[in-house]
Amino acid sequence: MFLDDRDRRDFLRRLGAILVEEEVRCFAWALMPNHVHLLLQTGPRPLARAMHRIGTGYALRFNRRHDRVGHLVQNRFRSRVADDDGDVKGLIRYVHANPLRAGMVDSLRSLARFPWCGHGALAGERAAAPFHAVGAALLWFDANPAQARARLREWMDLAALEPDRLDASKPHDETPAFAGLVALRDRLCALHGVDRAALASGARDRATSRVRREVACAGVTRFGLAATQVASLVGASRQAVRSAALRAREDGRDGVSG
């Protein structure tokens, strides 16, 4: 899809112009040799329209420049909707870690200098692409930009430690973050004398409710998991997990008090 940096610059120019025209915001992006990853917030029109405009214009120009004919993009773009705040944060990490996972760079430090990925802009190491909504992306981590970047660096550490585990197609319960939440659940259940089966069943006695609330908060705010995955662990609805995490954020807590 990209034979040289001129191709990459042309694609980014088209991406910037069309996303602005279509009122689409980009939180994360990465150009790979034969595909592209984007984390987008859709605008008033269908996303397919913007993607069609980007792909068609780029393919026509690519074919002219490289004296080729035929399709450049094999299939229609694939997409899925982010579940919640934790999922968005996970997708930012997943998208920006792709060059690391593919061996195009060898460390987070190198990734921050890599020109064909948005991580450097979020980390404050590179100028942002015109279409990259850096300020909006950092808000997922903290309202204060400096604190947001510090949390982003911590969040990206997993990408360097276990890049092969970062796959958006894998269920969350295969990730180290989910394993960490399970360990926290077990510790809190032991501390408060709560049976894990009772927690998962939705029991509402005082001790069980407290553990459920604290695990739910930590799952979203500390471990960055999707509310749907946390809900299955603590016997609560997705909305209840979201509400608990929101209250924890407002109180400046990570959900664990004991």
C-alpha cells in the first residue's frame, strides 16, 4: 500500500483533508506496510463515505505514480464500535503499538520518534498531524495534559513488555490487565470475607456490594478494561460498572480503599 515516504505523506494529506471535511475526529493512527489502523469518532455522515473518499483518491494517485492498474485496497474497511472509556484507551494503545508489534521499531522510545504513527504526538515527542485530535485523545487519560501524558506512558508500558499480547481481536480476559483485576478481586474477597461465587451471582449484602464496587471502579479506572468485561467478573450490569467508575473519578479514587 505504501512503497515510499512520498506515498505515506500523500495518504496523510488526504486523510487530514477528508476527515476535516467529514467532521471526523482521529484519536489514534498508524500506517503499516499493507494496511492502516485508525481510531475515529464519527461525524454527522456515515464513516463509509469518508473511508471511500480516502481510499479511492489515494488508489488513483498511487496507480498513476507507480504505473499500475487495478484495485489497491482488497476489501472494504473493517470497523467496530468502542464499548466505553476503557475500550477507547485500549484501542489507543493497540493502534499505536502496531509498529512495535510488527518489529518496525524496537522500543517505546523509538515508537515516540516514529513518523508514521500518532504515539509521538500523544507523548509530546513529535508535532501532531493536522488531523490528529491530540488534546481530545489525552482527555481519555486525564484533564491535565502533563498528567495525561504521564498516565499514557504508564499505559503504553504494556506494549513494550508484552507486545504480542496486544491484539484488539483477543478477548479482554486473555490480557495481563484482566489477570491483574482477577488478582485484585481475589485479594479483596479474602480481605472482606466475601465468597467469589456470591460476588459473581449479584448478592447484595454490605460486604459483597463493597467489594463489587471497588473491583468495578478499579477495572475501568486503574486497569483500563471495558465495562462489559468488568461486569461479567463482578455480577453487575455494564451501566452499574460505568456509574461506579464515574463516581470514583469524581472523588479522585481508583476504586480501592482497603
